[in-house]
Amino acid sequence: MQKVNEIKNMDCDFIPLVAQVMEIRKRGDVPLAYIRTYGCQQNVADSEQVKGLLSQMGYEFTDKPDDADFILFNTCAVREHAEDRVFGNVGALKALKRKHPSILIALCGCMMEQEHIANRIYKSFPFVGLVFGTNYIHELPQLLYNCLVNGKRLVVRGNKDTTIYENIPTRRDGTFKGWLPIMYGCDNFCTYCIVPHVRGRERSRNPENILEEAKQLIANGYKDITLLGQNVNSYGKGLPQENKMTFAQLIGEIDKLEGDYWLRFMTSHPKDCSKELIDTIAQSKHISTHLHLPFQSGSDRILKQMNRHYDRAKYLEIVRYAKEKIPNLSLTSDIIVGFPGETYEDFKETLSLVKEVGFTSLFTFIYSPREGTPAAKMDDPVSYQEKNKWFQELLALQESISAERCASMVGNSCKVLVEGVTGKENILQTRTSGNIIVEVEGDSSLIGTFQNVEITSARNWILKGKII
Ligand code: SAH
Ligand code: SF4
Ligand code: F3S
């Protein structure tokens, strides 16, 4: 039988104790923290909880590591490149610790959940005082207290507990765009992917808590709310019977909340993407017309090897249904090029699927072996150089499709959310419900507001428009 998720409130006893210690230890007027986040939105949301906790412990935030009392890197393990960046940047902190011995340097997140990485960090970077895995955020006050008071190095990882801690404070980076985690972990074990190994088993938050947080976000003026999970379509597994809800029902309930806002979600797994969900989007008031639906490969043979549990035909059927029900649907996807054993024939199936669907944009990756995953042990005869050639071919194809899609929008008008400045004088960056960027002329006082714009021109995947 499926274990019911346990939902607990956090123990806050150590928060005032750290605040007292830092009152004495701080280098400047207030204790300062520097937090750097790598990886996906789940990590961004985790860092927002870390910042919420640090705020309660009296810390303020700086973007200069040199000024900080506490430096934390929240790391990502999804590809080798992400890990290499972390190793490089951590190495550079050695001089800082020498200059300011009282600072505490810490690493957390997905990379730290891998034993070989945690060991390497412990051995190679003696100036790193604290390492904690993805399932320890609720323990941060206690961990900090122990490091600061005892001066001992701490490494905690591998917590298999699936309890969800509900009252961790959140200090959001944005004032009008907000991340709202609805579930944690992943049970899918795609053969290439490290995420289930570093984030643990899938567990869903209580719908009431999610709805309450959504309500607060809307009341606080958030205009663009993204529901987060590695596979939001399987939301609800393991919830107690009285709280049972599908993802379609959950997002349908949130959509009923009054207000002027957009609701997004990521990521959807094609194997669980239901018609019920698409119907809910089609009938909703606030859910964006954007569906991010990673297909990874267009070849059925490779999809099987990837353990994705759908085939090309099923993917295309969802896309057909979604396009029929949702006018102006904007589709995006993730693709892996060069999975072990993939041939050029397989890759051509990916190209043909890309042509057939007509995505707005794509997130494309060259396969990166992850220690401990089944794919890392598979034969991988194609050279990196060859995979890179295929990759370039895919980029060129998508570029022409994006350009065509964008060009077809010229003359249309649509609602956009003004997100920020562009660096070009008086030009603002805005985004459509379909997640397409539109540059418009305007004043920075419009940031965080919805506007109606007319699309006046297109360049590759960027649109230009004017406010009407
Ligand atoms: N849970 C999400 C994605 C998480 S990782 C989902 O299932 O869609 C984000 C993307 O990184 C994946 O969709 C995949 O395209 C890519 N990715 C994951 N592991 C990878 C690996 N080992 N090498 C290359 N790309 C990878
Ligand atoms: Fe990784 Fe697959 Fe889970 Fe996505 S669904 S996080 S790709 S194992
Ligand atoms: Fe990276 Fe962890 Fe996200 S591995 S992609 S930060 S879940």
C-alpha cells in the first residue's frame, strides 16, 4: 500500500539561538548572507526557503561574497557542466576564507546528495564548513548553530524521510512572479536522470496548504504564479483519502481564486498528461496557454531505453488534443541529443517530431552521463563531436521554426506581463501567456503590470511590439 505523506510543522527552536550568535560574530552592522543558486526552479524555490529562514535568524542579503558572513551555493547535479561550474566557483572561495576566517562557507542542493561528490568536497575543500542535502532545509537553523558554536565541519545527506515541512518561511526573489512547489521528488527513474537519486521519492503537499499559499500570493500582488514539481501530472499520489486530488482538480481549484493573475506549471510528463488537464486549461480563466511537455527523443526505441513510458504516437496524440482544445497554444519541450546507443536514424526521428509539432522554443541538451544511473553503464559509441554536429542541426531547425512562428504573430495583439528592463534605453521586456518575449517601448514604472500590446515585428524568437 502507498504510504501516506506525513506533513509536519517545522521546529523553530534554533532560530533565536543563531540570531544571538550572529549578533556577536557579524563582521559588519548586520549579519550578511550571499546565496547563489544553480539549476532548476525547484532549487530557486528551495533557496527562497533558505533565505526565509536566514531572514528570521537576523541575516540580510548581499550580492558580494566578499561582504558576507555566510556563503551558500545551492547546487545542481543534472549535467556534468552544472557540476563543473560549482567546483570552479567553490575553489575560488578559498582565498576569501583565508581573508575572513570567521565566515561560514556552505554547500547544499542536489550535488551534495551524491556520496562521491560530498566526499570529494570534504577532502578537496577543507574551507567548506557545512554541506547539507536536499532534505535538510528545515534543519538549517540547527545545522548553522552547530557549525557556528562548535566550529566543526558538518556533512549531512541521504535523508530518506518523506515528511513535508509546512511552515518554513519563504523570502521570494520576485515581487510579481512567484514559484509555488506543489510536490517534491520524483518516482520516474528515467534512465539518464539523477533527479530521483538526489531528490528522493515523490511526495505531494496537501491541497489546502497549496491553495492557501496561492491565495496569499494573489493577495500580495503576484501576477504570474508557477506550480512546481518534477512531474506535476502525477500530483496527489500518497495523499490521504480525504484530501485526494488530481493535478487537473488542483489547478482547477486554484483557477477559481479571484484576481488578475496567470497560472503556470512545470514540468508535465507526457505519460501522465491527461485530457482532463487539457480540458481544465481550455476552460480556465487564469491558466496560461503554454504547455511545457518534454519529449526527450522522437525515437520509440530510445524512449524505451530512457524508461519514459510513452511513445511517439501517444505524445503526438496529446499534442493534437491540446492544440484542438486550446487556441493559440504555445508548446515547448526538452530534448536530449546523443543518448547512449542513439543512431543518426533515431536522431532523425527527433528532428521529424520537432518539425511536426512546431514548438515555440526548445531546451536542448547533449547527453551527460550521471554516475549511478542505468544509462551511464550503457554502451555509448558515438563521439561527443558527432553528437555536437547533430545538436547543431537540431538548433538550426528549431531556429527556423521559432522564426516562422514569431513572424506569424506580427500584427496580432495580446496581453503581456511587463517583467523588467532590457538594458536598451526605454525598452522593456515583457512576456506573453504563451511564454514568448516581447520587447516594447515604455517606462520602468510599468514593471509588474499587465499590458496589451500589438506585435510589430519579429526576430528569431524575440518579438517587438507597442503598448496599445
Ligand atoms: N522533471 C522534468 C525535468 C527535470 S531535468 C521532466 O521530467 O521533464 C530537466 C531536463 O534536463 C530534462 O527534461 C532532460 O531533458 C535534461 N536532462 C536530465 N538528465 C540529463 C542528462 N543526464 N544529460 C542531459 N540532459 C539531461
Ligand atoms: Fe528526471 Fe524523468 Fe523524473 Fe524528470 S521525470 S526528474 S527527467 S527522472
Ligand atoms: Fe538540478 Fe536538482 Fe533541479 S539536479 S535540475 S537542481 S532538481
